[in-house]
Amino acid sequence: MPSLPQSLCFTCLSPVHLSLRVTLYYSLSTSLSSSVVSQPLFKTTQVTGEFGHVYEQQYAVALFNSVRFEIEGGGAPQSQLLHRKNPLEDRSIFSGGLFQYLEENKRWRNRFVFVADTYNISFYENKMAHERSLRPKGTINCAGYKALTSMEEYLELINTSLPGIKAKVGSGQFVKCATQFPLILWHPYARHHYFCVLTEKEQKKWHAVLQDCVRHSNNGLSEECRVQTPAFTDAMRLHRQAQGHYGTWDMMCGGPPQILANLVMETLHPELRSLIGPRLKGKIQQRQRNWMLISAAVYKQVLSQTQAQYEALVQACEVQTSRLDTVLRTDMDQIITSKEHVSGKIRALVLPRAGQLLRGSVQPFLSSILEALMEPTSRGFSEVRDVFFRELVEVSKNTLNGGGKDKLAEHMEKISMLAFHPVKMQSCYEKVEQLNLEGLQQRFDVSSPSVFIQRAQILMREQMDNAVYTFEHLLHQSLEGKVQGGEDLCKTIHCCQDRVLKKYDYDSSTVRKKFFKEALLQIIIPYMLKQLSPSFHLDLPRFQELIFEDFSQFILVENVFEEVVLQSVTKDIMMAVKEAAVQKKHNLYRDSMILTNSDPNLHLLGENPSVDWATQFRGGNEEPEGALGGGGQSSRRRRQVVSMIQLDEMGPLPYESCLEVPGVDFIPEEGEIEEVEVKAQEPKEQKTPTEPDSPDSWPYCFNTIFLQCMTSA
């Protein structure tokens, strides 16, 4: 194999940067200059530098808002249901066997896959490796991914990766699925992951689990961070608006470093594609494959940089927090007065034009937007109620048929995690996935409804868990210290069930109305800002002169301008939601309605720890279904939310790893079968399995990409 050219031999490069250099060089028929190879580093530094300046400004504003809220108080209406702080403590979501496609040797291997309470997907050589807390073969953070179940869906997305290059289904695609039931994780920039299973039943369950992983990972910004989260989201919005991008953004998903990496790739990706795409050689599938590998290597490099730079940015801002907090608490009244003075001046300038825009271009569409949001969302929340009710009916029936508290505890163990059971919640999620803003997306610059769908699904899951958690505490309180037969148990269950359903209906209405208001603001405010900003762009800077220099870091004219625009449309949005609440089909309460029969001491129960049904009512001697050890997190047994899949008429797969997938016509490696048999006979004290080369590690890039491109050139 020829040696690397002198231009690529830099011993000081990081492994990720070196991986990118080798991938780029050997994927192309002609070498690229060092300036092209270093373009990701330059672009990342440029974008994060520009973002960092905006973030520092917004950090002071967010701190001001946080301290003001703390002093003045206020907040949302009191919820009727209890809220569980850490619902997945000592739990795992799912685990089981999957066939995974290995890029390094183009083979399918059986892997033990474990989904922890973080919703990160880890895959191991086998189940024993996981139970012994060995290092996983790999871990996937699903933020930004899409979970697919067919090669047709996948090829549709792949064909958009390189303009003008389209592969047909069955035309020798570079991934030949080993079974009829694929599971694919697709990302616009990062590495793709290919899995498959043996039955449709497995595929449906795994697909629901993968979708839940994506849903949870996309919701990566914590609302409990009252300074960092608003500072980041406002800075990201303002930065993108400065680039001319208004409206929702599908890649606003994951943690801050991932979102920053997506921001960099938004401009870097098309630049590299136009530069590198025409130089790729080989068949269509090979060019697509090589571009995907290049994209993944670039994204990995960018993500490693944004991680470090974001941490440095946050640390630099936090150093100033103590000083800023002192100024705020000392001069809060003066700062508020100064802000109100500036707001009044800007309001007088902006409101006439904003009102005209509102009446002519927004109000006529408010009802249609709201209806498009309310129909599927209300059906989804109604399905949550029905699923919860059906589960409790099943508990009552089984309790009535005998078993007493032992049987009840067994069922309650399963119901306890109902909200986090993606298969049982799937019917709820599917209702809201019918949300369609077609006809409104282009007008209001909404990229897709996925942002609203996933937010609604997260809220549905929270409400389901609140209902389950409240029911658990009410039932536990009713049963404590009492001996009850089957009929008495059923009456107690029904009584607690009715109380919880009333509270759910009230909280569901409150949560949905808040969601509708926020969704309308997300759709309308960017549209109005896009229309109004050019008109006032030159006038706004002069208002900065009205702010005292000591307060200027807490009062930014651009933020005040957005607040004025928001206030101009808030009244119309509130009125639209209020009118919709009157319609019975949406099952919404009027704002004036208050639940009068609420339990005054219920929230005291929420301070108690979660009910351990197995310990208190079953003696704690039985191992919970699906209990798993390992994971490197705790020596205690972790209870699994989703039960394992049992295939009909199929026993466990021998050795659980390193097996050929049935139906794959690749040539076996020499001595492979003998190696498997030897491994099966080895004692448990075998050494940790060697980590194979990753497809985006530089040895893999050197050996495989070079050979592929040399043979296809």
C-alpha cells in the first residue's frame, strides 16, 4: 500500500483531525490542498466565535430575567397531579439482541443492545460483556436521528445527500440487509447505523424503542437551567436570524454542543459537498457511501470542537455571574424602570406597523393554525387517558379473579413505568403524528411539524407519568395497614382511579392550552420579525443611547424589540385559544374553571419516595421481570421497563455473538466458525474483547477507503 503524501503527514494532528485528512485524501481521485482539509476547523472556530459573542450578551439578559422572576414571583397554575422528579431511577428502558452491520468488514454480527435510563444506545459483544460491565463496542446518542424500517425510506433520504446522484431500490445498494426487517438510524451529518431483526414483532418493538430514544435525546435542553438554557436558545435564535434564518429549525435537538455542531454543519456541509462531490469516483452507491463517511468524519471533528468551546464559553460566563448578580440585586428597581422607559419608546415606534401586519397577514390564519394543532394533539392526550384507564381496568379484573395484594403489586410494578413503555405509548404518539401544517408551512417559514409533534409527545409522556405516580400514592395510602379482599381492593382501585382521571382532565387541559399558545408564538413571531426587522433595523440602535451604561448589559434593544412584537400578538393568541376552549370536541376547560374537589394534602404525598411495590407487598424476594445487571453504573439489579421479546418456537441464539446471519451470502472468514466454537468453550474469566476499528477511525479510513477508491477509480 502506498504511503501517505507529505502534505498529510502531521504527527501533531488529533486522531479525529487525522481521520478526516485520510478520509478526504483517499476518497478522491485527486488530492486536496491542506486549506480544504482544515476547512472544518476554520468554519467551527468562526461560527462558534460569532455565536459566543451573542451568548455572552444573552447570558446577562437571562440572568436578569431569572433574578427578576425570583424576586417578583409568578408562575403557572398549580397542577393537580403529582410530579415524579427522577422516574427512571434504577431502571433501564430495553435490551436484547440485534444484528448490526459492521462497516469495517461489511458483515452482519449479533450484538447485545442495552438502552439505559439516559436513552443512549450501547451495544456489546454479548450479554455477558454487558453484565460484567465491560466497555461497549459503541454508544449512540440519538439526537437528530430518524428511525427507519425500510430501505426505501432510507434510499429516499440518501438520494438527497449528493445532488444529481440517485440510486434505485435493489440496484446493488451498499448495505444489503440480512433479513426482511431492517432498522436504520439516519442522520443528515453523523454516521448511520444499520440493524435488523428476524420477525416483524421484533421490528415493531425495536422501532418504538428507537423512536423513543430519538424523542428523548432531541429534548436535550433542561428547563431547570433558568439561565443557561434561555441564554443558549435566545443566542441561537438571534444568531440564525442574523443569517436570515427565521422560524423553527429541525436540528435544534440534543445538548448545546450537538446543536452548535449542527449549526456549523448547516453551512459547512453544502460547501464541502459542492467541492468534494464532483471529485468522488466509482459507482453511484460507492460515491454515496464515501460521501457519508466523509460527512460523518467531519461531523465528529466539529462535535469534538464545539464540545470544548461551549464548555469554555459557559465557564467564562459563570465567572462573571457573582458580580452580575450583585449588581442586579442592588439596582433591580432602576434597571426595570430603565427597561420600561425604552420599551415605551420602541412600542410607540413599532406597534402601528405591527398591528397592520397582524390584522392583514396573521389574524385571518390564526383559527386554521390552531385547529391544525388542536385536533391531533387533543386526540393524543385523549388516547393517553384511555391507555391509562385500560391498564387500571386490567388490574381490577385480575385482582377480582384472585391473588390479593401480591398480584396487585405485580401489576403495579409494570404500570409504574407505563409512561416510559414506548410500545404501550405508541398508540398515543401515533395520534399526534397526524399533525399537518401543509399550506401554512411555506407562508410562515415552518420547516416541518416535527418540532411540535415531538414536543407534544414529551408532554403526553409527562402527563401519563404524573397520572400513574399520583395513582400509586393514592392507592398506597388507601392500602397501608389494611387487609382487603378482592372486591374491596377493586372498590379502592376504582375510587383512586376516578380521583386521578378528574385531575388528569384538568391538568391535560392546562398543559394543552399552554402548548397551543407556545406553538402559535413559535409560528407567528418569527414570521412577524422577518417582516418587521428590515423596517426598523436602522432605527433601533439609537434607543441604546437611552440606557445607562451600567445597565446596558442587562437591557438589549434587540431583545426589547422582540418583546414588543410578542406583546402585540399575545392578546390575539390568548383570545383564539380561549374561544377554542368553548368547543366541546377538544375537551378543554375554560380559564375560569378551578378544580374544587382537589385533595388539600395530596402534594404532601409527593414528598414521599416512590412506592416500591415488590418490597412492600411481595416481600422483595422475586426478581423483577427483565431485571438486568451491569451497565457500569450500579451493582444493584436494574429493572427493565420493556419486557424482552420471546420469539415463538425459537430458543436463545447460541453464544449470542459472532454468528453469521441467516441468508447472508458473504464469504466466511477463514477459521471463523472454529473461532466461535473455541470462544464458547472459554471460561468466564476471559479477557475483555478487543475493540474493533471504528468506521471513522483513521486505520479504517486508510485501509478501506483507499482500497475502495483505488479499485473504482
